[in-house]
Amino acid sequence: MHISTPLLKGGLALACLLTLSACQHAPKSAAASTSSAVVSVKPAAAVVTPLALSMSAVDTGLKTEMAQLLAPQNIIPGADRLVVSKKKGILLLNKQGETLDTLTGTFGSTDHRADGNGLLLAAVDADRQQAMITSRLSNQKGWTPRQYIPRRDFKIDGVCLYQDEASNAFVFLVGEEGLGEQWLVASKAVPLATPQRIRRMSLPPESSTCAVDDAAGLMYVNEEKVGLWAYDAHPEAELARYPVGLRQPMGDIAGSAAGMAVVPGGVLLLDADKAMLHRYARDKKNTWRTLPAIALNSFDEPEQLSVRVSGKQIDVLVQDERGLHRGVLDWLPAAPQAVKRLPILQAQVQTDLVPSLGDAADDPAIWVHPTDAARSRVFGTDKQGGLLVYDMKGRKLQDLRVGRLNNVDVRSGFMHKGKLIDLAVASNRDHDSLHVFAIDRSSGQVSELGQYPTGLKDIYGICMFKDAQGNIDAIANGKDGSFMQYRLTSLNGKVQSRLVRQFKVATQPEGCVADDHGQQLFVGEEDVAVWALDARAEAPTAMTRVIGVGEVAHADIEGLGFYRGARHTYLVISSQGNDSYVVLDGQAPYAVRGAFRIGLNAKAGIDGVSETDGLEVVSANLGGIWKQGMLVVQDGRKRMPEGKQNYKYVPWSAVADALGLE
């Protein structure tokens, strides 16, 4: 679009005029067969800058419900658009309006995605009152068998597709009175045999239409008498909405918010009552700038909109009461800044759910069986009630309801009552104590040994350290930044706890981990940095900054894990602020080796991971896919479907491959 911005008295005025080809003065009540339509921008001042947009009626004989221009990467030769006909079904048309393929039935709202694998289609099957999924794969002819999302308990008014960076496809269902859902429906354009519900969503009460910006991860939805909203579309995102355009006097919409369409860096919205096309440019992730709207003077309640970027222009389809019209808009918002994509890994195992509702799971630990790796255990805290013990397949073996345990760690080789056992120690927030457990080295069975008071007023995180002499210490911290290091011993058949060192950071910490071999302790100050210091009880407590909160690690810094390989060591950090995991060299100067996220595993039916509190990693050969070790993370948002929290297992080999680690 070519727009001048002359400086006038009293401020800067911007105005546009859209002129059309034929039939410029067609009345608003013109029949559907009208060959063209008048579109113009109402001038904001005396100076008007012309803008060319010619629109013509198309597909006049089909009695269309809606239509979509196919994405530029469409792989079906000659295909130009999808048209939903009231009588003929969904038609695949070329530019001349000739039918290339047909899906018979009665359909409503429709959306599609295209990539190198094929064309994915979602539609509301009006006869069945269900959302339908099908595809045209690049190596096949014809549509795949239709897959249906189970019938919902609300009427589905609108559907829109979202494809994430891992080529997983989701459909959003927009229903009556604020009901909505997100479903996983395909992977690499191939529909799943059984769609999986991701989450239930609370949407505006007068919503009927949606559209998704895949690159930005935003789902736009209308609220007819209020305006246009944006929601985070990622399956692991929190349920939050942001206003894009609102009705007057809060915004620029005079009538009603109807159909919308995404353009790179922005979104277009139809006002059906006032026949206006509103434009919004996205400046930042959750802020939009209002641009001058375009008056659709000859249109009769335009409600459906589809666009396709073509060079520096936008191909436009507008559906109103008379039918479908097509034109070209000579405008694009400024190109959005490219977002750096992190590698997406997949969990191969997830645990049974923790017993408690809400924010319950927190910190895991991994116990390696001394002789049989397959019998190793994963511990997890339920900070509303106790300690959980899982096997390598994620099945819950024990549930010790002993109190509000926040973090847990393990160390092997503790002599107690004349027998060698392993220890697990957790921070008990009910009593500000160290809660100590024995692990039978043969069976892996866990039992309580007792609680031992600390000097902390609000105990939080904990980790363990075993020095070169075989002494085992538990290092606990409190929310005020205090750390207290306790030496655990056994005397006369009882475990003893003795304070051997204390130190402090300026603000709230939680995660910590010790490298026994290197005798280093790493502590996380949630909003500030990760620090390193000598782990030995007799050593000074001077700290070295490892990494600060910034572009790589995002607050809160939560769980920490240490991986000791045959030749290299790595520190793993939960960067909770952007749902990622950062890997650094385990020795100074602590070079950053990369970061990754954990996405959903469609094949295994395991959701992705977000809001991670605690994590743990081991380098021990646990057999099978775990030969190079295992990463275990807490999942703060359980999805697919929603439920109580749990823990996810990721092979270390996947981390090494993604980041090029040795």
C-alpha cells in the first residue's frame, strides 16, 4: 500500500482511498451476481491518498457458506481456493473456478494448513454436529478417510487450525456461550487415528470465528459486541487473553466484530454491522497498533474473510449476504522480527499423576540401582502431601504421605545399623526439617528414617553432596536466601544431623546441585543468577557467577542438574520463564552449549512440558534408550488432557544430539 503522511495543522493525518474497477456505484442491496464492489477508506482529513483495490464477484452460482484462499505452499497442482457450498460440500477450485475435487456433505466453518507433506483440512460437519479432519497428502491422490472429534457438549460455531514448529497440528473449537477446546489432530499433515484433547478453554460469550497466526503462536477470536481478542495458541501456554481491537469508545470498532484473517505481523477484522475492514499491526508479542480502517461501502454485512500474501500485496476474499468477492490489497504490515526457534525434544515416558490437585509436583531425583539398571527409581515430591516413587516406565510404586515435601535428592553408600543403604533427603515445609529416607539397595524399597530440624524459618530447596572421604551432606535453603549444610551420620542405630556450614544469597533461591567429583556446588537465585562455590564443608563460601538471568536463562531459574559424562560435564538449568532448558559446560568458564524445549510426543500420547520447577539428570547407563543417561523434569501444566501434574523422562542422547554435545 502506498500511503503518504502529510503533516497538517493540529497533527499528523492519514487517509486512504480504495478505488475499484467496474460497478463502483452498485447499491448495498445489489444481488449476489454483482461483478464488482466499492471499497473505500473514509478520509480522516482533507488530504486523501489513493489506494488501488479492485474486487469482483466470484463463484456466484455456488451459494457459498465461506471460502479460503489456499496457502502459497499448496502442493495440489492448479488449486487456488477452498469453497464451502451449501449444496455441493467443500470444493477445491482453480483460479478459473473449475472444480478439482469435492468433499460431499454439509459443512460450516472450515480451515486448512499446507506444507511439504500435504494439505490438512478441518471443518464443522453440520449433519453430524462434529468437527471433521481430513487431508490430501503430497504422495497420494484423494482425501484421507475422515476423522471426527467426539461430539462435544456444546454447538461448534467455528474451527481454526494451528501448526506448531514441530509440525503438530491442532484444531480450536469455538462454541456457544464462551465454550472452547483445543485438540491435537495431526502430525506432519497426517490425521491421528484418535484425536487428543489438549485443553478446555474459556472464550468470550459471543464468539463464532477464529484464526491462528502460527509464527506468533496466537489464536484470534471475536467477541461480537466487544471486539477482537488474542490467546496464546501453544498447547503448553497459560490461558490468557489480550485485547487487539475493541468497540468504541475503548477502540475503533463501531459495530460488531466478525470474521478475521492473519497477515504476517498483523491481523484484519471485519465489522459486519458497519461494513468496515479494520487493520491491526502487532508491535510486540501482546500489543497491537490500530491502523486506519477501510470502509466497504457496497458490502451487505460482510462476515467472512480470507487472505493470502502475494509478494508485497494481499489477495482478499470477502463473503457477505450477496456472495463472495475477490480483490487485491496493496498493503502489508512491517515484517515481524524473526523468532529464534529452540530445538524441540520429546519425552519418551511420563509418570502416573501425582495424587494432589493444583500445583503439587515439584522436584525429582533419580536413584540408580547398583546392579540392575532396569530397577532404578525416580523420586518425585508432592509438595501438598509426600514422596512418590516411580519405576523406569513411570508407574507409581510407592506413595509416602508424610507431609509437604518440596525438593528431594539422593546419595548412595551410607552405613546405617551395620548395613550399607542409600539415602533420599527431602525438605519438609510442614516442620522446616530434613526428612530422611532409606533406600534398600537391592529392592529399591523406600522407608522413613526420621526428620531433623533446621535453622531455616521457611525451608524450600535441598540438594546433597558426597565428599572425597565419603561424608554425605544435605544442603537446604530457605526463601530468605539462607543455605545450611548438614552432615548426616549414623550413631547407635540413629541418623544424626550436624550443621557444618552456612551461607546466603541476596534473594530467594531454590534449585541447587552438587558435583561430587569436582567438589562444586551450584545454587540458583531465582530472579538473578546461578552461582558456583566449593561444596566442601570446610571451604570458603565465595561464589562465582555462572550465568545470569537474560537472553538465555529466563527467570525464574528453577531446577538444576549435573551431568558427568566420560569426557565432559554439563550443568542443566530449568529456565522457567520461557519453558526451556539451558545446558552449560560444567566447568569454568561455563560456556553455554545451547537450550531446548520439550514438546508433545503425538505418537506416544505424551504432552509437552512447561512451567518446570525441578529437574534431575544422570549419566549412568540405564539400558535401552537410556544408555547415555536420563533427564527427568517436572511438568507444571499437564495437558492432553488437563489433569494433575506429573514428571516426564527424556533420553540424554536426545539432548546430546540436539545440541551437538559429546
